[in-house]
Amino acid sequence: MDKNYFIFPHSPWWIVACLATGVLYAGILYFRDNFFEKKIRYLLATLRAICVAFIAFLLLAPVIRTIRNDAEKPSVVFAIDNSLSMTLTQDSSQRQKWLNRLQEIQKKLEAEDAETALQTLDKETDWQKIRFRSQSTDLGKILTDIDNEYENRNLDKVVLISDGIHNQGVSPEFLSLRFPVYTVGVGDTTPRRDLSVQAVFYNRIAYLGNKFPIVAEIKNNGFDERLVNVSLLQNGATLTTQSVRLRKDDISEVDFLVQAKQKGMQRYTVAVEVLEGEWTTQNNARDAIVEVIDGKEKILLLATSPHPDIKALRSIIEKNENYSLEVAIAGISQPQDNKYDLIIAYQVPDVSGAINTLLENFQKRDIPIFYILGANSDLNKFTELNPLINLRGRSGDIDDIFPQLNPTFVKFNLDAEKLRILSKMPPLQVPYGDYNLKTNGEVLLFQNVGRLQTKKPLIALLMGKEKKSAVLAGEGLWRWRLEEYEQTDSNAIIDDFFLKIIQFLSSKEDKRKFRIYTTNNEYLNFENVVFEAEAYNELYEKIANVKVSLSLQNEQGKIYNYSFTITGGTTKFEIPNLPQGIYRYTATADILGRTEKASGEFVVKDLQLETLTSTANFDLLRRVSQNTQGKFYTIGQLERLEKDLLSTKKPDLLHTSEELLEIIHLRWLFFALLALLSIEWFLRKYLGSY
């Protein structure tokens, strides 16, 4: 309902002045002669007086204030847990019965002027299309989504129908919600006899020829203590079997040690034997997907003498299982290989020249080099060899330097807040001299002399595509690790910082004209598998309108064929509903007359979250209702739910808005004035006047 008020910004006496102006103007115009007869003269004078008075009135900018009141009906949202676990203790006819009853309650609420809506785990909003197939249950997310969607709206309450089995995301009992949740418990709270593989722990990466552990947890519900067989299988073939003694209503652990014999994605299955009387056998086996790779990234650390920094670098690098570090110290050990992915030159080249020739040989092969300077560095030889920094100084002269993070460096994802700890680090010993960057260099850390900030690089990186390099212009890294451990009881920040540099240097540039890859290595069986494809011309510029043929093959040899086109704005291609398993894909594309090919692997996993337990958790639902001032019901108490919903309906929410409008902006006034002036003009012309 709208209410309009007229606001005049000036004294009301100005309205009298406007009327007087109109009357005076019309009087002077029509009563100085007797051309028109009296009645016509008064009519024309009245028209002119109204127009002139109203135009004068508009010049005073009067305003119309409109107050609008809109009533918003209260909303009730029915949130249905349509996960797979809801089907394990009820048949379809029972579910359909209470679904129909909930729809009847919805119609009665709408008849009482309430708005209603439906929400499910998979965003279904049609009662007739609800399918209980969701492979996981995130009750916290469905309630949070409702909270966000109905923010600043008249949300009365939410009716959550669930078995209380929550297996993903934040538990709903820990949410802070602004609406009452009326929970309805579905299912059976009586524990059932069951044996299940509750969890499997393993390393996601293993190296060809190495042995790696797989640890399984066997959950016993309801069976007495006894021996059962637990088997480890690969591609359906049993590798080994162990006997484990069950603990009554507890978890037992079994360990397997597996040798990686084949490269690529490998699926291992832990299966426990089926016992008589189990309520389901779907949870008696779980998969472990391990990627077996052939070899690690090889890193060679060259040094002329032992130093605590070498131990610090070894500790950092060995944190990453993908790296294999070899240390070669002059007079003690020699490099064991000719092929390395990265060379760390610790104070090499040095003034003694003991292994400078060895470093030069590696440099000629375009292997990335990470130079670390110190008191023994040969600065002239370093300037000659490295592509990053020109350094003019005298070997042996050192300075104590503190680090300063370059805030404009964006090549890595660095946590600036965590790296504030750098300001608390002890100084590094840096060769004294003039530092100037060569082309393509970017500074990661600057040198600070005490509190004096300089533009001299402490850590610089060469970001070129053809060759990569880095320079740390000082020694004393071991002190940084000790100081961080003293402050935080860990070396996480400093180690992660240097691992990013090493990862950048050791990663290889991809020169392929056609690339296709999945956005993840692992997917759950209810997720879409997403491919990204890119095509490049001879200048390595992205090109579009490229047709791609994609072929997938699973472990059983079944082939799935697809095709799509790389367009200017779309490089993604999604495949839904793939069964669990390991898939190898091959894609081909015709790029500038040549057939390019790319391949890879990914895994579709079945976590079986919904089959781990069938015991309904009504206690969780009760806590959610209690925390939100709602109520709990069982599925057999829908009559009581209906009564409470109808008797506690919130009133309409009144939204009031105000609008101020200068009446000079009303278009109809212009046409009204135009009509009055047109009538006057027509009458004057009709009666023979000018």
C-alpha cells in the first residue's frame, strides 16, 4: 500500500505568489482590449492563468514523497536428505508415502499464505524428481546454502528430513543459524551387525621398484571376537591375505607391504571376508589408488667444502619425495651421474677453482643452476657464468644483510603474512659489492643493511622460457631454520619458501603444441571429469576452433569416445557418470595441418561413504533442533509436525521504502500543460486572433 505526501521546500505563501503571477499575466493579456466576448475572454484567461501559475510553481521544485509498504509472506523450506543411506533401511513405497505427506503439509502452508520451497543435496526443487542417489551427505552445506539464499528475507523455519548420517563438510550442530530447524528423523537407530573396511591409509605416490605400506582399518559391529581373512588385490588378482582378530565393536588394523612393479596409476583393493548375518556387503572392500612413477627429480649440490648450509638444504629438499639429492664436495665425493634436473652451486665458482670446470660443463648443457654465494665465492667468475647478476666486488669481503620481501613479486603464491617471519631472521653473510640485474631477472628478496632498505637483490630468479636460474647472494641458511624452529617449533615457512624456488627451477618447460589434461588426478564417481585442452601455433600463441577427438579406456579395456572443439572462450570438456576405475586417455587434434597427440591418466573413486553405516543418528538431529530453537520429530509424527508448523507461523514481514520525486520530472504534467496551451492557442486562432 502506497502513501503519497506533498513536500513544499519553501514557504506556502509562495503558492499565493504563483497564483497571483498567473492571474496578473492573464489579466494583462486578455483584459486590455475587448477583442473577445466576455465568456470567451474569461475562459482563455483562466487557461493562461493556470499554465503560468503552474509553471511558476514548478520552478520552486516541490517534491512528492511516496512511502511504499510491501508485505513479505513467511517462508518455510523443506530440506530433504536425498542421499543413498536413506534407501538402506526403507523401501521405495515407504519413502513415497512420507514424501506425499510432506507435500500435503506444503499445500496447507501455502493455503495459510506462507511461501514454501524445496531443497535437496543435489539442488533438486521438484518433488517428483527427487532421487535418493547422492553419494555423500553434507547437512551443514544444505543448511548454509538456505541461510545464504534467504538472507534478509522472511524465512520462518526449515524442515530437515534426514537420517542424521553426516559424512562430509562441517557438522550442522556447529553452525550458527538464524532460523529454527525442525528436524524429522528417518531410519533405524538400532545398530546392525556388520563388518566393514572403514578406512585405508597409503601414500599417493610410490616409486618403481620400491616397497610402500597400505594400512586398513576393519570395523566390527555386533560380531564376537574371531579371526577373519583380509586380502589385498590388484586388478582382481589376490596379492596376499592376512588373518586379523576382530575386536568386539571396535576397530582392528592390518598392514600390507606392497612392491611397486608397474608404472602408472595402480588400483589396490583391501577386502575383508563376508560373515553370515551382515546387513550389507557393499562396505567390505575399499580401494587404494597409488601413482607409481619411474624415478625422481635429480638434484646435484656442488660445494668445495662442508658447511652447515649443506645439511640445511638436504633437510629442505628431502621433505619432497619427488626429489633425489646428491651432494658432491671437492676432494670428498664426485657426481655419480651426468643427467640432473637442477644444479645447486654452493659457493661455486670458488676462489680455489677446485670444481669450477665441473660447473662450467653442466652450464653448457643448459641445466638450471641455483647459485648460492658466500665468503669463498669467486665473484669475477660468478659474474661471467651466471645469467642473472653483475656483481662487482672483492672476494672475501662480506656484509651482514637482512632480507626484505619484494611486494610486487607475483610469480609464486607466497603467503606474505607468514613470510613476515623473515624480518626476525638473523643476517646472512653476503659478498660486499655493487649488484645489478641482467635482463629478464626478477627480485624475490632485497638486501637490507640494518634498517636501511636497498634495491640490491638477495634472491633473484631468471624467469625466461629457454633457461632458468636463481641466485641467493649469501650464506647462513642454517641460522634461519634454527631461528624459525626457536620461534614456531617447526621449519615449515622457510622450507616451503625454498622448496618453491627449487620446484620452479627443476620444472621442465612444456613445448607441446597440443596439451590436454584433467583438472584433478582423482574424481569421485558422482563428480564430472573435467578436461582442459590447449592448442598453440608455431609462436606458442593459443589458437581456437580446433577439433579434439578424445578416447578413454578403463581397466577392463572398455573404450569411451568423445569429441569437442576448443573455442576462443571455452577450453573445458566435462564427462559425467563415469564408473569407478583407472582411466587412460588419448586425444588427437589437427593443428595447422599436423596431427598432434597427448595422453594421460586419471582415477574415478567410489568412497562408499553412504554404506559405512546404516544406523540413523537422531541425536545429531536433536542437537541441531535444540541449538536453533526448533523441534525434533520422527517420520511417524508428521501430524504433530503439521500442527506445529501451522500454529507457529510468523507474521508477514513489512518492508517500507521511501521515494522522493521532484514533480517537475513527472512527464504527464508536461503533456497536461501542453494540452492547456494547445486548447488556448486553437481557440484564439479559431476566433480570429493572432
